[in-house]
Amino acid sequence: MKKQQARRKEALGNSLLVLLRKEPLEKITVDQICREAGVHRSTFYRYFTDKFDLLKYSFLTFMVALACALTAD
């Protein structure tokens, strides 16, 4: 994956986490996620099918990072 793609996906994931601190997932829209991340909707849909796909990606990314941190000790 290219660095720019990774940065965009990370920005979208981070924006979802910011929004989840304010309201439940059911009330969060793709538009809100894109606004928070500073990307266009088409960018969102280039990488993810919906907000649940983004949530899954964010969770898996977190779990991989956690596993790496635990095995590094």
C-alpha cells in the first residue's frame, strides 16, 4: 500500500474514533467521517464499502498493533 493511501485510511479511522466519542455508530454518517478526516466521499468509498467496513478495518489495525506490542516484550 502506498504511503498516501495508508495516511488516508488512517485519517478515516481516526475520524471515526473521534466521532464515536461523541455519538453512537448508528448516528454517524459517512459524510461526518469524511468531513472530520478532510477527505471527499469518493475517497472513502475507494477504500471502504461503508462505515462498518471502516470500523472492521480500524479494529483489525488496532489488534495487529496490540499483538506486535505484546510480542515485542
